[in-house]
Amino acid sequence: MTKKQKILVAENNVKFQGVMRLILERHGFEVMVCSDGIEAKKAIDQNPVDLIISDYMMPNMDGLQLLKALKKEGKDIPFILITGYGSIDSTMEAIKLGTTEYLTKPFDPEEIVLAVQKALNIEQIKRELSQLQEELWAKYSVENLIGQSSSMRNVYKSIHKASESSANVLITGETGTGKELAARATHYNGIYKKGPFIAVNCSAFSEGTLESELFGHVKGAFTDAVRDHKGRFELADQGTLFLDEVGDIPLSIQVKLLRVLQGKQFERVGGSKTLYSDFRLIAATNRDLKELLRESLFREDLFYRISVINITMPPLGEHSEDIPLLIGHFLKHYTRIINKDVKTLSMEAMKLMQNYSWPGNVRQLENTIESAVAMCDGNMIKVADLPMEVRLLPSEKDSDSNEYQESLPQVVGKVERLMIQKALDKNRQIKARAARDLGISERILSYKIKKYRIKIK
């Protein structure tokens, strides 16, 4: 049985009390009646209510005084103020104090019912938004980044420091290491957490489109500009703007971005009106920006402007001790989503997961667990449930076998080493260029150079 919503009516006119009780009870509400503000205040302290309807003019304590007293104690209860003595001053004061509705006598019964429903609906929306905000803060809190290794503890420390500041942040790391998760954790634990988190993948737009996305445009600025369009700078006001793959921003836009960061002022494309937006910038990249500086592909002044605070996300290969924790986290998540009762991995499957190199980092590990849960028939993930690229890594039993002189990873390793050496020689030992030729990130290349003990000439 649904619990009735309780409404307190504060009104010194006995006849009007009866009318209000009759109207509200007829529509399914529980009604409590008080004759003045002091009586109403005592009743609210003893009996929580969902809504207050109060007359403005009452003895001892009037409606506005009651509202002020409740606000002073932090009681944010939906409040409808009714008066037969309406004035602009009292209306404005009631609005400033946060009254949900302001009605003037006389009014129809339907009018008060609509006002009550509107006030309760607004309160429900506020509760849902508050709950959603709390869920977001919990989801992207630092504590929900997975890992207990020393490298991940360094990440947590950096995020905590960044959260205490409004300074711009640069997050670096290979693809799949969790750069956006770190950015969101910084936002939702920081001083801008009540504002929006606006994310832009700079590599996903052409030069002209990216400018419009960031700055916005006015109607008629170009052929397809059929209406005014707010850019991400405007949308991020009082919040965080997250520029992912910032190293891919064209030089022409880098100049304009620098101006925005210096003064938080800009104009929409095709517009002349100067706009202002107070946002905190967090940028991320998987590229070596210092190498781009040397190649004159990234502005030095912009680099120092966006990298006041630096956070480096380690590749999974550098904190492999966190793999079991990550597996447990993703296993719990995807068994709930896919609705399967998968509890663990077999010893053989776990060994393969821990010995795999994970070139796609945490994102690849997550996708692997999602796939394995979907493929699993029982309550334990076995080797056969894992993707082929993970299963190709031989177990210790296979490596002891004399069936083949060399295992597949050994052959692949030789080919990788040869290709890396040739790419380095071709590009005068410049790792950034060699990585681009090989189609991998510079961090992965550095990892493999160390793995194969390749000497840089």
C-alpha cells in the first residue's frame, strides 16, 4: 500500500482550514492543520511533512517568518505561500527564500491542487538529481579507481592534489589506461564538482568542425549553421572541460585555445559578442607532447598553460600485480549486467590473464572479461572462454613440451624486435616517429624496447 503524502496547512481562518482539508483529503493527501507559524514550526519539528501550505498573514509568526525559520535550520521542505494581501515586495521576498509557489486568494480548488502537484513533482526531481549526483561522485571517486600497486597509489596522490586546485591538468598515458576516468575522478572530487563535466575527443573532428564544437557558432556563420549553437566552452561554465587527445588539435585552433585559457573569453564562430566562461581545463593525450614541440606541431606556450599539474597513467604492464583486483571488479560488474552467475576464473585462465602483455591496457582487460562472461556456460571462466589473442600465450606445461622448437610468442617476439629496430633506424632513433610508423603508441614502443633490450644508438 502506497504511503500517503503528508501536507501541513498553516492557516488562522477556521473556515479556510476546513476547505483546504476537504480539497486535499479528497485527492488522497494526509492533512495536518495549524493556526499560526509557531504552532506549525513545533508540529514540523515533531512530525516530518512532505509539503507546507501557509497563509502569509498569521498571528505570532507569519508565513514568511515560518519559511525563514525553516531555512535557517536547513529544512528544505516544499513551501506554498497563500495570501489575500499580495504585494510585489512580499512576492519577491518569498521567491528569494525559495518558496515553490505563491498564490493569492481567492483561488479555485483546482488551482491549489495543481500547485501542490507541481511542488511535489519539483521536489521529486530535485531528489532524483541529488541521488544521480551522489552516484556520479561515488562512481568517479578516487577510491573507485582500481589498483593497490605503488604506481596506482601515485596516481591517487596526484588526483587528490589536482582536486584541491583549480589549475589546469594534463593527463598522459597509453590508450586504455583510464585517462578519462582519472579526469572524471579529478572533477567529481574537486571544487567544480557541482558543475558539468563536458568531454570532447579532439581527434574525432575535422579542423572546422572542432572549432565550432569548442567555440559554438551563430546562425549563418557557414552553410549549415541554421541556428545559434552553444560551444563546449559555454556548456562547461562553472564545471570542467575535458579535452581528450589534445595533441591532435590543429595549430590554428591551438592559438585560439590559448587565448581562451588566458582570459576565459571567446566569441562564437561568425559572432562578435564576447562571451565569458569560468571552467577548469583537464587535457589528456597518448602522444609525447614534448616530441610534438620539437617537431613544431604543438605550441610551447599552450603546453605550459595546460600542464600546470601532470598525472601519468601507467600501462597495465607496469602494475600487473593489480590484474587480479581488476578482474574481480569487472567480473562483478559484467555478471550483473549480463545476468550470469559467474564467480571466478580457473587457475589456468587466471595464469594466462596474468602473463598476457595487455597492449590495450585496462580497457582491453575489461573487454576480455565482458567477452569471457558472455561465452562462459558455468560459474567458472575457463581457458576456452577467453579471446584467442589471450589463449595463444602458452602455459608452463606447453613451454616444457618438445613438440615445437620455438613457441608462437617467441617467433612473434623475434619479428617484433626486428620491425622495431628497422623503424628506429629509419627514423634516426626518434621513438615518436618510429611508433607512428609501427602503428602503436610511443609508450608501448618504449615498453617493447625495454622488453627486448633494444639499444637506442
